[in-house]
Amino acid sequence: MNFKVATAIAIASVSLSGCATVLNGVNMPVEFVSEPEGAGVEILDGRTCTAPCTFEMRRGNDTMVTFTAAGYEPVTIYMQSRTGGSAAGNLIAGGIIGGVVDASNGASNFLAPRPVYIRMARAGSGEPALLLDEEGEVISTVSEFNAEVAEDVREGLVGQGLYATVEDVPPAD
């Protein structure tokens, strides 16, 4: 009888846990890089560092990050929590309960952009700040990226309880 109980508990714990929660966890490392090197980085939750630096970030939480450096325009970029490919596989392998677990804790998500690599614009230059990939190649302007994700991120920040309304969320660059 004890073997049956142990087997039932093992099966239940596997089927009631989310696959992505077990494989990915709810946090992920995110690297912050700037050109020029050494920019101050401040995350919406108050954490600060000097680029290049890395923080563990919650996969399921949208946020905002501001880069500052003497002689350069400050740059604020949205970070968007996006659903990853593990969500579909989880529903197949882990069932509905596992999918619900991962969706509720954000484990099946990832943050974008990653890394957060910003080429800042010199103060008064009129040039836009640029979002770069890990190789230093231009992806887009920071303003273009922010425009693409603004509605979703601003709603996410309200949903996380960081702001009362979408209108209260400060605009990013």
C-alpha cells in the first residue's frame, strides 16, 4: 500500500508542477551593456549598477531601465516579458495544470531585449539612442523598440501593482 501512495504522490507532483518552472526557474540573468562603457543603470525596482553588469530578473515581470552617463542623453527602455516556446510544449507534456503553474509564475516567459545593450547619444547631438544585439549590431532605435512594446509593458506594470493606471506609467524614450 505504501508503494502505491508513494507512486501516486510522485505522479501528482510531476503533473502538478510546471515544466518550465522546473527547467527554467522564475528568474533569468540579464546583462546590461552600454556604449560608452560605464553608464549608470537603474532598474524600476531601484537596483543600480555600472554597465556592464548583470542582474537576476523575474521572467514574468515587465520593467523599465534607465541608462545615464555624463555628456550623454539619459535613455529609458522598456523590458517586455514575452511567452517562450516552452509554453506550448508544457501544455502537451505537463498538461493544463503545469501550463497554469508556469503561466502564473512567468517561468515560461523570457525578457526582451536581452542583453539590454544601449548605444547612448551624446548630449545635444540630436542622434537617437540605439538598441544593439549581443554582437554590437544595431537592432533599432530605443524609441522604435519602446513604441512596439509600450502598450503591453505599461499594462504589465499596472498589473504588477507598480502603477494605478496606464496613464501613471512614465513614458520611455
